[in-house]
Amino acid sequence: MTPASPSFSTASTAPQGMKPSVFWRLADDIPKPMSTALMVLSIAVPFALWWIVASLDLVNDKFLPSPIQVAQALGRLWTDGFLLEDTAASIMRVTVGFLLAALVSIPIGIAMGAFASVRSLLEPIVGVVRYMPAPAFIPLLLIYLGLGEAPKIALIFMGTVFFNILMIMDAVKFVPKALLETTYTLGGQRRQALFQVITPYVVPNIIDTFRINIATSWNLVVVAELVAAENGLGKRIVLAQKFFNTDEIFACLIILGVIGFALDLSLRGLMKATCKWAID
């Protein structure tokens, strides 16, 4: 018996007569070594271009500091204790704000997707409020909640909860009706269909929703810290801009990117650990 072709072979799902391709596969995996190499290139190429431009002095280093200058700025911020303090403050704000948004959006999103009555009741107001830019609420939040942590966390909550709700709602709406009909045929009740069929089915979509919208939380925390904060990466960027320390601005931006990438990998890992049926 001829062994089955491995998943990294040049065979694909392309129609007969189409030239096989490894790189240009449609809706199919590519070999792991190729995937790893492409991921490395996505970081290495921009970094190499940055290094070349800075080395050739094509741009004044006050506008585009070299990678070495940025590394030195990172070391300086770490030694002075600012890097750890600011990073911890921003992470805390995003964590609390986004977790509150998740706790609210999951049950509301599932209810709106599962019950047309709840959807008709809440979708208009959610649709209206989500188009109001969250940063526009900063003056009101400062008036209502003061200058502490509350307005920053509230801004993150407001800026993400409505998008979470609508994306989770859409995921629930696309649960195959055949699953629900089978549940009722086997004697299941409405509660069982909701908690044992619909909710597990949309868990992968919920994790994907959080992967997408947590980036918005990081955008909002920087905005909040630009306006009123004693610490945080956004505040550090404002101070660096004030004294034209562009190397520190680049350093903070890199930290934000690394944190975001780590969060994305963590949520992908959570997906693989808890939703293996959705990955395969």
C-alpha cells in the first residue's frame, strides 16, 4: 500500500491541471520550515532596512535613531527603573479593563446571538454607542471618575466591550441550526442547547475576538496615558517627545509591540490547548 503523502508535500487541493505550488497554496498549510523562515524574514527585513538607513546617515538620528541608540535607551530606562514601572502600569490597566469587558461581553453577546428578542432589544443601542470614539469620552470620564486609575480602565472597557459583544453575537448567529435540531431531537432543552451546544461551539470565535480587540485596548491605554497619567508607556512617550528623545519613543514602541505579540501568541496557545477540534 502506498503511504499517504505528508502534509508538507507539494500536493494540494488545487483543481486537476493546475500547477502544484508550495508557496501559493489556497486554504492549505505550508511546510513548517518555510513558515518559520517567513516569520523570521518578516522581522529581519524591516530591521535590516532600519539598520542600513541609520548606518548610512540617510536620516538625522534625531528623527530616526539607530538600533544601537534604541537599545541604549532601553538599557537606560531599565537602569533608571522607568521601564519596569511604566510597563507594569500599562499592563495592569489593560488587564483590568479588558477582563471587565470580556466578563460583560460574553454573556450579552451569546444572549444577543441566541435570542432574536434580546438582539432586537440591545443591538440598536450597542450599534450606536460603538460608533462613538472612546477617546471622546475622556473629558467626561475625568469629570466623573477623577484622575486616578478608574478613568483609564473605564476608557479601555468602553472602547472594547461593544466590539466584543457584536463579534460574539455574530459567531453565535452562525452556529449550524442542525446542531440545535439534533439537540432537541435527542430530548435536550433550551438551557442545554444554550450551555452545552452553542457556548462550546463559539469558544474559538470568542478567543479570536479577544485576540483582535485586545490590540484596541493597548491603543486606548496609550491614549489615556497621553492625557492624564503619572506613569505608563504612553506617559513615557509624552515625556520623551517633550525633550525630543526619539530613541526612547522607539524603545517604548518596541516594548508595546513585543507585549502585543506575546499576548497574541498566548491566546493562540490557549486556542490550541482548549479548542483542538477547531484547529484541526
